[in-house]
Amino acid sequence: MTRLIPLQGVENLRDFGDYAAGVGRLKKGVLYRAAHQAQATDEDLAVLAGLKLATIVDLRRPNERERDPSRRWEGFAAQVIDNDEGSLEDPWHTFLRTTELTPETIQAYMREYYRRAPFKTRHLDLFRRYFQAVAEGRGPVLIHCAAGKDRTGILAALTHHIAGVSDDDVIDDYLLTNDEARFERRGPKFIAVIAEATGREPSAAAIRAAMGVEADYLAAAFEVMKAEHGSLDGYLEQAVGLDARTREAVLGHILA
């Protein structure tokens, strides 16, 4: 199936359901992931409205939401889950301004980010409220951050895990972010933005690394979850607060 839903001003929108999952299968049209919607066109908003979203989980920091406020469609009535905790400092922007940008430095930054991200208080709150919302079974859910690849990727992978999606499919879905057409379309714009902000023009290879994901990033996140809590299930139960009843309700909503 074609998972990507191409839009004009919203990157990386795709359905992350419809995978074999344990003894069943994830439903199609219930689980969506994307980048932010600040540059959504009116046509994009019409497509988003057609998804009949019941809940949107915005994983961004408060300053990111303020910088790029989400556009909404007429009659918007979805529940929005966000979190107002977090400093005004943007670690990613600080990194871009202060570090020599090469594929190697960017990949090292991302690996370290993935080791920290699962335990940020803001993320734990958002993950918990996401699973609670899915368990309520109101309808389709969209999760997104700024680029729709890292915070979003971790949460989508955790969703796949509890559903029993195979490790190969978890990784394959995560790596769908590495869309060459998106790199070609957005890469030059990203280079221009960084050059204007820093006075330095990064290479195309560095931008490719910044826009993409690597399997070992997600592996790094999973590794620290397991190290702290014994397993991914232990992390979900002990850190996120996903109890057995909520987990069963989540599965009841997302499995066909």
C-alpha cells in the first residue's frame, strides 16, 4: 500500500496502521503521523478534514508551537493534546548554530537525542495521554512533532510494539521518513534557512542527514528504555503509566 499522503504544505503525512500485528492486523485509517501543519494550504486542510481525526497529539515544545502555529480547517473539533513544559531554548537550533555541520556530527547528535528523549518529562506526559486517548476509541488519531520523524517516530514505534508488529515492519515504517523526493524538494530550502540563521551553508550530505533517520537512532532509544526498565513493556508500564486495562483498550481500538 502507499502510506504517504502527499500534501503541499504538510510533510511526511502517512498512515502507520495496516500492518500484521500479533494475531491480528492494525486497522487502516486510524493511526496517522506527520510533521507540523503550520504551512498547510487550504487544499491540505480539506484532506486533513477528510481523515475525520478525533485526536491530534502535538509533541512539540511550547516555543515550537508558538513559532509555527497549526492551521485548522473549518469546523475543527478534534481533541488536541499538547504540553506547555519546556525551556525557551531549542537544543536543535543551538546545535545548528554552534557546531560544524557534517553528516557525522548530526548523526552523533541524533543518537544522543534518542537516548534522552524517552525520559523527558514532557514526552512521558504526552505519551501517556496519547495512549489514554487511543484507549477511549473516539476515532482516528494524528501524532506529529516539527518534522514528524523523531519524537513522532518513537511514539509510532511504541504503538507498533504493543500491537505486536514485527521488528522488521517497525523499522521499515520508521525509515519511510527517508523519502528521496522530500529530500530533493525540501533540502535546498533547509540549506537556505540554516545559511541565513548561521551564516554558514551546510553541505547537501549534512542536510540529508538532518532530514533523515537511521535505524540505529530508534535502536538507541529502545536500548535505554530496556536498560532502565528491563523491556519496552516495562518502560511503557513503569515510565509511561500504560496499565493493562488501558493497553487492552488501545488494542481494541487499533486492531482489526
